[in-house]
Amino acid sequence: NAGVTQTPKFQVLKTGQSMTLQCAQDMNHEYMSWYRQDPGMGLRLIHYSVGAGITDQGEVPNGYNVSRSTTEDFPLRLLSAAPSQTSVYFCASSYASALNTEAFFGQGTRLTVV
Amino acid sequence: AQKITQTQPGMFVQEKEAVTLDCTYDTSDQSYGLFWYKQPSSGEMIFLIYQGSYDEQNATEGRYSLNFQKARKSANLVISASQLGDSAMYFCAMREAKGAGGTSYGKLTFGQGTILTVHP
């Protein structure tokens, strides 16, 4: 089973560049989300989606865009990269209809903005 | 205010001993779920254990158990018989029931994490 596939694994960007982090899941999960992980701050929610065509902001959405055109895919776009966006990014997916449903995570993307 | 608080940035334990990782949470919902995830140095997130707010018994999964004290709003992870492979970052997370009819939309809120080091 592929689960959640997240690409790329590593990326270096220059300040001002844009890029898209890809996330795809094959479990027919309604809910998908993007987190960033920074030392001492745990994982913070950037954006999430409860289904195709529906997205919403999380705790730290500034500088990021998302779209959900299909159930499977949930790309995260950095519009104009800044050094403050240097972080490890995780995509996660889960069913949306039960509290006890486990969230499945991608392998993470380590992004450095110079 | 922090919804999930893990007050131990780092913990050390001797191999084969038990260790408790602390987690307190804050919610006004009656219905919620608590999760623990493990993140080894390789970076992946591994689900360990789940406790529902209405579960009367503490959750257990192999060497992992969750010491759930609802009145104190704590959900501590207990790892028994620690192994070297348990060395990792551990995250506590909460999902609150939101939306019409208490439907959960999957949102997880994480704590800051605790780095556990197991000594041989």
C-alpha cells in the first residue's frame, strides 16, 4: 500500500522563489492536511481540507496556498519563499467521520530557504 | 492558550525500565480523542495509541499504555520495558469533535513533543 506519498523529500529554495509540495493518498480519505514542524513547536497546522473543493486555513496559513481538486491530491504552494518557511513539512490524511481514526503521514519534506 | 502541553522537552530512561511521558490538554468539548505518535530520527510519524474521552478503561497497545485522567485533563504515555529502539521524539495530539452533530473533521492539534533517549 502506498498510503500517503509526499514529494520532494528535500528542497532548497532561494528567497522569493515559489514551489509546490505534492501530496497524494490512495486510501480514499476525506480529510487531508499540511503541517509544518519546527523545533520546540511540535506540528502546526497550515491548511486542511475535508473533501474535494473544500479547504480551510489552519493555525499558520500565511504564505501558503492549497487546493483540492480530487480526493487523492492536496498540493501545498509556497508563493514567495521566505527564510521563515524553512521547516519540515508533513502531509497527513484520515477519514473525517470518526474521532478515533488514525492520521497517516507522508515521509516529510525538509525545506530550506536561503 | 496551548491546547496540548508536553512539559518534558527531553527524558532519559535506562533500557528495560518503564518511562512516563506527560501530556495535558485543554478542551471544552465533551467528545474528543487523544493520540500519541512516535517520530524516530528517520523522521516518519508512527501512530502508537488512541484514547477516547468516553473510554472508561485506559488504552493499551503492547508495551504502550495511556494513563488517562479525565478530571485532570492528562493523557500520559507509559512505555514499559524500554528498548533502545524507543529512542525518538514523542508527540501527544488531540482531535476535538466539531461540526454539526459532533462530526469530527479530522483536525489534530499537537503538543511540542518530548525527546526520549533510552540508555543501554
